[in-house]
Amino acid sequence: MKVAIRNIKTFAHQIKEKLQNKQYKEAASQIKHVFIGSKITNGILFKLFIYTLLVALGYVYLYPMLYMVTNSLMSMSDIINVAVRWIPSSLNWENYRIVWQDLNYPRALMQAFILAGLPALSATASSAFIGYGFARFRMPFKKTLMTLMIMAFIIPPQITMLPTFRMYANYELLGSIRAFVYPAILGQGLNGPIYILIFYSFFKTIPKSLEESAQLDGASSFKVFTKIALPLAVPSIIIVFLFSFVWYYNETYLSGLFLRGSDMLTLPLRVQQYINEYTSMYPEGSRARELMQAVSLAGNILSILPLLILYFFTQRHFVESIDRTGITGE
Amino acid sequence: MKILNIIKAIPKTIKEKTVRFVKGIMPFIQKVLTFIKRTIKKIAVFMRHNTVFMKEKNDVTFFENYTYTIKNKWYDKFLINGAFVLLFVVIAGYGFITLFKKLWYKMTHNKIIMNETTEIVFFQKFTYRVTNKRRENFIGIAFIFIWIIGYLIFTLYPVFYSLYLSFFKVRLSGRELDLQFEGINNYRAVFLSDPYFVTILGEYAVEMIINVSITIVFALVIAMLINQDIKGKGAWRTVFFLPVIITSGPVIATLINQGATTLPSIENYGFIQQILDNVGGFIANPLQALFNQILLVFWFAGIQILILLAGLQKIDRAIYEAASIDGAGPWESFWKITLPSLMPLISITIIYTVVSMSVFSLNEVIIYIQNIMLGESTSALTTGYGYSAALSWVYFVVMSLIILLFVGAISIRKKVSG
């Protein structure tokens, strides 16, 4: 900031001097140089343009979030009042209190964490294993297998839905967390191919000589994997775990089917269920129904709050993830 | 003829024999399992009740002298039970591993299979030479073995089974499926007698083409803005990636219900309404839908922005400098340098966008298929599982066509431009 102010001061001083010496042309060229730049892309005007665009787009982007936060804090009179658009007249935590109590939030959160955490853990473990196998060893039909793996990503879950549903029903996996853990252990979890690809491209970058030296000392392949490859792969492990955790946490289609009518539910589904019950409880047009909007927003905020906190602390890993999938070349 | 009869007879006897064998061996396996269970229980009981460590209902006695009373606090219980579990896992794990090693040795060094360093001998007669390449193949397949099994069970089998079901009329009778062959009648019904599905599928296709293009362009713009020489790159990336973390069906459903996904100022501009009024319904409806949830379309761009940004950062700055020396402005260098080098990434982002938008749980087509599958649809022509399988295959084909269309369009451009 100080540097910027000093720059501006010297700039103004130079212009003033030039004007006093009646060097109008030089002054004009200097002004042009600063504002437009030697190329278009390094002048102040261009910078200003970019920042404005970014701020505007950022506002548009975050608009639903802002809407959720502010409206969930509004009291009934604020919602009805047209004049109150953004800032509630007073912070009203009542909505949150209602949802917190009715959902039994701590318990629901605990369940949601288990529901997301266990499958995420097993998916991470298995995909590290599989990714290492694909990256390190020559084997027949490797390319075919990898193509098949990527194909599986494109097939929409509706196609495999019916047989899978029946299979789970036959083995009585419906309504329990096992319906998510078993596929994850076998590397077929939610977005499984992506995790395998992340590990695949990471293990490709480890020099093979590192492992060969261990093999000369008599370590088996499995030992090489656990003692050398895995400790090096910690960043990838964190990324895969975070991603699969978030995806499992937000999953509603599969969990809506598999966990239908059971006691275990993911948090977003539970909030939705609660909101539906709440709506049907009060007749159309009653005062409680007016409060509905704010309460449902508060519920949604509570359901995404854990993820927001998680993201706040670990965002570096999320952002780095793309580099590690290796889809950008190398 | 005799030979034929013999061949016919063989499977039956073998079948009966195997059934008898399995039936005979089942009680034995059960006995072994119960024995193992009992031993484990005995070990667990012994671990809690011995001279060093004695646990009664609320007291823990060490060395028969020091007594500690467990207060009814959760952490006390947690600590004690946790310690037990840990101890048990360590001891039992060690025991099992040593046992397993011995077993493994016995299994690989006997008269049937003899594992030597460079060859494996079967029945002391047939040798199989183990070369380095073969060993590597074997270990590699061992590593991905769980994936192969999972793929067969959870991906390949359901895919083929649903393809099979889509040619049948399926009724649920109890837990069994009652199949009745229909040929391609299901598929015919999709196109000929289900006007609703064809309509929403057409809308989906048009919407997808518009939305995907907008998402990609938006992602490209944002990625290029962030890639400029600006302050706080990390912060901007964080902001634009945020929706990936928080979007889930119910959250978005609430936002749509409350009208928070449309730009607040769009309704104030009459000209959009005017455009909508003046074009045909086939284009106007998807456009209207687009404007109603434009922010959602933007929200799907999180991962794409990161992919394109990573691609932009990989482009060598020297190329731009060389181009600007030759007199190319930013406009030319965008079309001649930036876009061509991003092309492979753009096709990846297109595939990703189409897939993630198509499988999103609020997609109308998906909701329709799901309702038919679970028998919650009120439509009269539903024939349950078989019909919904046919629907989802049609959906999949349309989705692949859209992907092909986009990728094809891109590769044509590449050929034309050189």
C-alpha cells in the first residue's frame, strides 16, 4: 500500500514538473504509458477492468451464498417487509435454534460424518492400492483396463441402478452404511476412477530407482508399497480423502435410494426431510409458514457448515488437486 | 448315441456330487467358525480377568492390589474399552500374521505346488518358469485384483443386467422378478407412446448444449482473469472453487424454490423477455430455464476453472513474448496460442461438465426415470423396471451423443485451423 502511494506521488510530481516546463507531449505520453501501458495488458486501466470484472463475477458467484446467510438470519417481520433486502434489522438466531433442536443436530452431524467418513476412508485406501498397481507394473491388457475404468465414469448411475438396487436388497445391504463401504473397498466408490487416476499419476512421478534399491535389500513388492511409496504419497492421500469425503457427504441420489426409510441419513437429506415435515405441519398461509423460508435456509446452512469449516482449513489441498490428477499433461 | 448319453449324464452326477459335498462340508465349516469365535471370546475374557488386570462391573484391579473405580463418564469408558480393543488387535494381529505366514509357506511348498525361486512345479512334474516379466505381471494383477472384482460385480454385471432387463416386461412378485420377453417394445414405447419423456429429453439435450457452452466459456474467462498478474490469486481460486464443496441436491432445491439462483437484476431488463417472446418455444423454453438458474450453471464451473487454470499456467511465457515481438496483440495471441494449447483440456472439461450435469440429482430426466423405477410415477404406461432400464439406456445414448457432438466440433475446428 505504501509503495503504491509513493508511486502515485512521484508520478504526480513528474507530471507537474513536465507541465511547468511546458513539455506537454512528454507529459501526455507518460500518462498514456501509465494508464494504457506499452502493451494493452500492463496498463492501469486494464488492471482496473480485470479487478472490476473479477469482483462483479465473484459477487454473482457468491450471491446464493450471501442470500442464504442473510435471509436465514431474518425474523418473520423482516421477511415480509419488502424494504429489508440484504441486512436483517436484527440478528435473529431463532431459526437456527429451531433447526438445531428439531434435528438433534450434534447426533445428526455425527451420523453424517460416519456416513461420509467410512466410505471415504475405504475408497482412499483401495484406490491408493489400485493406482499403485496400475502405475508400477507392466501387465497384459493394461490400456484396455484403464479405458474400461474411465468408461465407468461416464455411465450414469441410473443404468446400473436397478440391478445394483436388487443386488443390495438380496444381500440385505439396503439401509446400512455397508451399501457404500463395500463398493468403495473394491475401488468402485463415488467417482472412484478420479481417485485412482490421482494416485496413478502421482506414483508415476516417483523414480523407480528408489524402489529398486529397496528391492535389492530384499523387500517384497508389498513392503515397498507400504514403506516407500505410501509415505511419499501423503499429499495425494489427503486430497483423495478430502474429495471423497465431500462427495459422499453431499451425495443425495444414491443415499436417497439406499438409505430410504432407515435411521441413518446424510445431513442434507435429513434437512430436506425435516423441511418437508415442517411444511406439511402448518397450513398454507399461516404465520409459521412464512417463517418457513428462513428456517429452511438455516437448515441448509447448518448442513453445509461443516464442509465450509473443513474447506476453510484445507482449501490449499483442494486447489492443488487438479495439478495432481495429471490431466493437465505430464 | 451312447457317447451323447454319457455326456448328458455326467453333469447331473457331478452336480449332485458337488451339492452333496458342499452340504457335507458346511457343518464342518460352521464348527470351525464357532470354534474360532469361542477362542476369540475366551481370549477376550481372559484378557479382562487375570491376576495382573481384573475388571469387574465398575472396578478395575491391577496386580490384585490397586483398585480403580470407573466413574460413569464417557471418557472413562472410552479409554478403558479403547485400551482393550487396541491390546486385542495388537496381540491377535501378531498371532494371525505369524500363523498366516506359516500357512502360506505350507501352501506354496508341497507336493502339488512347489514354489522355487525361478520356477513353480506342479505335481512334481510340470514346471512353469518364472521370468522377471511374468513375476511383474503377476504382482501387478495382484495389486489391481480388488478393482477387477469390484468392476465385475458393481459395474459390469449391473450394466449388462440392465441392458438385458430393458428387453423384458418386469413384474415384481414377492422378491422374485417375473420376466416376460418383449423384444424392442420397451424402446418403441419410449419414443412412440411416452410423449412426456421425449419432450423432457429434447429439452435436456438443448439445455445441455447451451449450458455446457456457457459453463466452458465462463470457466475459460474466469481462468484467464485469474491467470493475469493480479493480487491474491489464491483467494480468487478459493472463491470460485467454493460451490464444488457445498453443492448438493437439497441445498440447490431450496435455492431454486426461493428464486435465489437467478440474477436479481435480470428481471429488470425487459429486453430478455422480448427476445424470449420473439423466438419459438423450442428455443425459448430452455433459454427461460437458463435465465432462471444461470447461477447454478456458473456453479458447475468450479473444477473446470481449476483445470483450465492449471493448463494456462503450463503455457510457456516465451511463446507469448515471441508472438508479441512478431507484432501479435493480445487478441491474436489468444486465438493462436492460448486456445490451441488448451484444446485437449477443453475436451476433458466438456466431458466432465456433461457428465456432472447429467447425473446431478435434480435433473428432470433423472427424477422421471427414478420415479418410474420405484413405481412412484402416476403415468399409466409404466412397465416398471424393464421400461425404466430402457429409458436410462436411451438417456445414456443421448448423453454420449452430446459428448461426441462437442468433442467432434472441437476436433473439426482444429483440423480447419491447421
